[in-house]
Amino acid sequence: MIEESGKRRRTMAEKRQLFMEMRAQNFDVIRLSTYRTACKLRFVQKRCNLHLVDIWNMIEAFRDNGLNTLDHNTEINVSRLETIISSIYYQLNKRLPSTHQISVEQSISLLLNFMIAAYDSEGHGKLTVFSVKAMLATMCGGKILDKLRYVFSQISDSNGLMIFTKFDQFLREVLKLPTAVFEGPSFGYTEHSVRTCFPQQKKIMLNMFLDTLMADPPPQCLVWLPLMHRLAHVENVFHPVECSYCRCESMMGFRYRCQQCHNYQLCQNCFWRGHANGPHSNQHQMKEHSSWKSPAKKLSHAISKSFGCVPTREPPHPVFPEQPEKPLDLAHIVLQYGLDAGSRLADEHALIASYVNRLQNGTRVLDSPSRLDEEHRLIARYAARLAAEAGNAPRPPTDLGFNFDANKQQRQLIAELENKNREILQEIQRLRLEHEQASQPTPEKAQQNPTLLAELRLLRQRKDELEQRMSALQESRRELMVQLEGLMKLLKEEEQKQAAQAAGSPHSSPTHGASRSMPMPVRSTSAGSTPTHVPQDSLAGVGGDVQEAFAQGTRRNLRNDLLVAADSITNTMSSLVKELHSAEEGEEEEAEKMQNGKDRGNEHEPGAPLHSARAWGACQRARHTSRPGCRGLQHARLGFRQPKEGHFL
């Protein structure tokens, strides 16, 4: 019970949704009932998206759902009505671009509830076919001329004469639309509505029907119908004119100009609500304008009119023939198969040629449903006869045998192609499975290959060992560079000390001073053709001298860099030792000379023995200082390091 009551409340809310939205637009403030009714029906048309469906698509929907074969008084239930509306909107979405798709479910719900409220107010759950056709043909989009032509085809006989009873039925159904939007007192149906449109003693043809309903003004009961179409045409029309009441700089839609007040113009909102100011009054006659002309165009039109150059006004609609086309005679469409092939083919060609000529020469007139049904039957019978002709028509034996052989060959070819296609599909499926199995190995396959797993573990272990050895070599290299930096600093200090001693000793000769100058480190000749390069990250913490010595050249392996560095420093230390030995020998010779001079009786100099002793001590200190460096260089050349043990190169 709770679910049923909830469903009923939702259904009632859906039925009231459209009317609540229409009431929110505040159309009731419009003073004139004609504009008020037209605005309300235009709102319903746009809200239900019926303005996107023209009359020709609506007629096609009627045929697709079989309404053209039903009598006008046939009743259809709500479920079939919903099916018809659904087909209309789904076909509409197929025609619309993807960026302008509509909400089909919402449109179906709104239109279905509006039609039930308008045509089934008593709640019977059924509507007549004529009610559905009249309502949808009136509320859909398209030209009013095409709509009225379709309406006339529904209310006329085979001779093209309007049937007054059917026109009265049409007015009864179409005037339910103003009543549905609460405008029944102004445009409700009365028994005298038909007499206000046409005198009954006349024969009404199509042209007279169009002239009457499209006249200015139209019949009073249908005055809202052409106004609704004019509203659709002027919705986006721009008028660069200021409204005399609200003072807006421009207008959209209709523009109204007073015929008594000079240059007094109102926008449609002010005119519809009855606003007036100044000398203007609502009793003044107003002219409705649906477009704007510049003063230049007005002047040219006035001049052309004065000279008689303005063409005569075109009629509101083209003139159609009074007599409708006769329906097609389908008696001779299905030919007798007893005729020979030549005469039957000639009859078919004559039939097609006559039908094409009638289509080319005849004026396009909206066909009646009966005539259109006959055309459909013509096409259906012709297609059925062509399909059955192959099995029923007699043919010569030679032709039958040839056609049988050709058909057999075609069937064999089709079978072969199907088999090849099946084999190709199977091969594609097999290759796809193999590719998936190869790209995604399963754990079972991995367990079935222990050799591969062992090799993979060995490779990973070897990779880890190589990475550890590489890091150890990098660390050893950095420490060796630090030792080399310390040795180079010692060499520079010794060079400075010797230079200071050479400058301060009066007995030193220029040749000895020149020979004591410390030579700069140079690269070994063995590595001269292969320049070395030390990365910047491996020389972190090393002085600028070592970095400068190893900053240039291309990248080489670690062992060559160490050998080149050891050779360079070894050569430098060898030169230093040679200089020290030469200095020591010179001091010894000088001491011997001084001793020999003393023995020969030369004059005794007290500072001589002291000077010799000091020189001897300096030589001994230099010798002890240089020997550890040389031992370290020998170890570096062999690839060992003294500070730490356990590392290898």
C-alpha cells in the first residue's frame, strides 16, 4: 500500500510538473487572451521539444505506427500512445547532432501527461486516433501551410471537398489545447464555431480552406494558431529601437508602433502587460512589426512605391489544383504469370514509365491516406512479385540449367570463402592465445624450469657482487687520491724549504740552486697517448692539485688512472731524491775541502764545522722524509693501500 501510494504521488507530480513550470513563467499577466494563449502553447511546445519535429516527420511517425490505416474514431490506449510518442523522440535524436541530444524520457513523460490531461480529462485511459493526429499535427514544428494541408487531407473526401462534420470534429479536438492551458473561456469549442469559419452552403476546396485560416485576421476561434507560429519566427529578431515605456535600448521579438502618437514604440513585454505613459493610451491602435527596417530602406521603399516600382504582394500560399489526383488503380499491378516473358517485361516497363511521368508532370499535392496506402501496396506487391518470379515464372530449359550451374558455383564459392574465413579466425585466435601466454608466464611454467631459476639467481648474485666491488673500488680510489694530495703538499713544502735555504746560504752556487728547484709533476710517457679522466664525484675531498691533474681527458678504467698517477708521482720523487743526493754530495765535498785546508795549515774558521754539521743534518732529515713517500708510491704502483687491509683492485 505504501509503495502504491508513493507511485501515485510521483505520477501526480509528473502530471503537474509542466503546468507548474508554465505557471512560474507568469503568462497570466498578459492582458490580451490571444497572446496569452499563444505564449502558453508555445511554452508547452518548446518544453516538450515538439518544435524540433516538423510536420513531415510527424506524418512519417504516424505511418510507422500504423495510424494511417486506422479509422479516425478508433480508440488507442495509453501504452500504445506512449509507444507512438517514444518513436517520435527516438527518431528525433537520431537526426540531431550528438551535441544537441534531448532527454527522451523526460520529453515522453511531459508530452504524454499533457495529452492525457487535455484529451482524457475523465480518466478513461483511451484516446481516439483523430485526437492524437490533430493534437500532434498542431503542436509540432514546421510551416503552418503544410500543417493546414495535412489537416485538410484528413477532413476531405476523395473529390477534394471538405466534409463539415469532420471539420467540426477537428475544431472540437484542436480547441481542447487552449482549454488545457486554462484559456477555455476565451477559445473554447461552441456549436457555432464552424459557422464562424465557413458558410455551409458553399463547397470548400483546399485553396479556400487555406485562404480562410491564413487570412488576416483568421477566424476568431483559431486566431491563436497563426500567432503561435509568428512567435516562433520572431523570438530572435532584434530591433535597435528604444522602448518608450521601459526605456530599454533595444527590443527582441515583436515591436509595436502607435498609429496616433508620433514615434511611440513599445516592446512586446510592455504592450502585452498594457503599459502606457504620456499621451499614449491603451485604446490607441497599435501596429505589430516582426522586423526592423533602417531609414534608408524605408526611403527607398517609399520612392519605389511613388514611381510604381513596388511589385505586387505575393499570395500567402501557392494555388493548388482544385481536383485531387485520382488514386492509383492496382488491379493490373500483379500480372498473370501465363504471359510470355517479353510481354510481361514490356508491361512492367510501361507501368514504371507511366508512374514516373505522373510524378514528373503532376503538381506536388499532399496525398490522402488512402492514396498513400495504395502506393505502399503497389510497392509491396511489386517487390513480392519480383521475389516470387524466380520460382514461379516458366523459363527455357537451357536458361534454367545455366542459372542452376551459376547458382551452384556461387554457393560453392561462398562455402569456400566461409571456410577460409573460419580458418583465418581460428589462426588469429591461436596466435592471440600464444602471444598472451608468452607475455604473461604463469607460476606453473616457472616452476617447471628450475635451471632457469638457478641461472637467474646466479646472475642476480653476480650482479650484487659486481656492484659491491665497484663501490669498494670507488672508495679505494678516493682514499688514494687523498694520499696523493698529501704527498704533493709535502713535495711543495720541501721545495719551498730548499728554495729558502738556497736563497739564504752564501756558499750555494747558482747551479745548485737551479738544480734544487722542484720539477712539476708530469704524466708518465707510458700513458701519454691515453689521457685519463676522473669523475667529479670520485674526487670529493681531494685537493685542487689532484683534481687539476685528473680533470682532463676521456673516461678510463680505475686501474689505468691509478697507474698513471703512481708513475707521475714516482718520477717526481725520483727527481727529488736525485736532487737531495746531489746536494748531499756537494756538502760532503765542501766539508772535505775545509778539512784538507785545515790540515794544510790554513786559518781556522770557527763556523765551518757547525755549518757542515747543520748541512749534514738537513740532508739526513730530507732523506728520512722522502723515503716513506717512496715506499707509499711503490705500494700504490703495486695496487695496495697501507691504511686499510682487505681491499683489492
